Amino acid sequence: MTQNPGNEERRQLLEQAKTIAVVGLSNKPERTSYMVTAEMQKRGYKIIPVNPVIAGETVLGEKAVSSLTEIEEPVDIVDVFRKSEDIMPVAEDALKMKHKPKAFWMQQGIANEEAAGKLREAGIMVIQDLCIKVDHALLKVGK
């Protein structure tokens, strides 16, 4: 697997980021995606839920959209809670977004080299197989 950006690069990304689009965010509080996203929201990030099953509903106080391509505003990080084999369509949507995201973050246990390659070619930082919430704590991000 391709090496992730170093600790300092990831820390800077998390320090500078304001908005995180969360693909696969569940509206069920017992789900990992919900718990991780709620924690990131508490840290001051604006959250955009992306999940076609709950599009139009409100999760963590934010209205869910069905696809990354529906997002009009700039997004710093696309954080993905989907199986590795389901990553390519999400990566392709990220490449079609109105504003190119700074980073595409695949949560712990998720990696897709083909998608990562396409995203990197487009100048998007790729993080694979790491939990954004754990990284935020370990890297001592000032948020």
C-alpha cells in the first residue's frame, strides 16, 4: 500500500480544514461513522453528511445530501466510511465536485490503491486506513 502523508502533513491538514464531507455517515448514534463524525463536529469542523439513503434528513444538525457532486461549497476533507471495493465511485464523485477537496480520507480498514492513484493525479492528498478521530487526537491538533 502507498505510504500515507507524514504526521506533520496530516496535522497541518486537520489544523487548516474547516469542512468535512462524510460519505456513508449513518443517522444511527451507535454506528462508528456517527460517533467519529460527532466528535469531529465537537472539535469545530462543519460536517456535510453524504448518504443517499438518508438524503434530505438531518444528521448531527446538518442536512444530508445524496452525493458529493451536490455539494456547492468548498470542502477540505472527504471522509469516507464505505467498503474498500465501493471506494472508486466515491473517488470519481470527489473528482467531479464543484470545488476540489484538499484531501480524501479513507477510514480505518479502508484502502483502494486504484482510487488513490486517480485522486493523487488530480492533486488531492490521500489518506488510507486511518481513523480521522484517532489521528486528530494522536497528532494533537489544536482544535
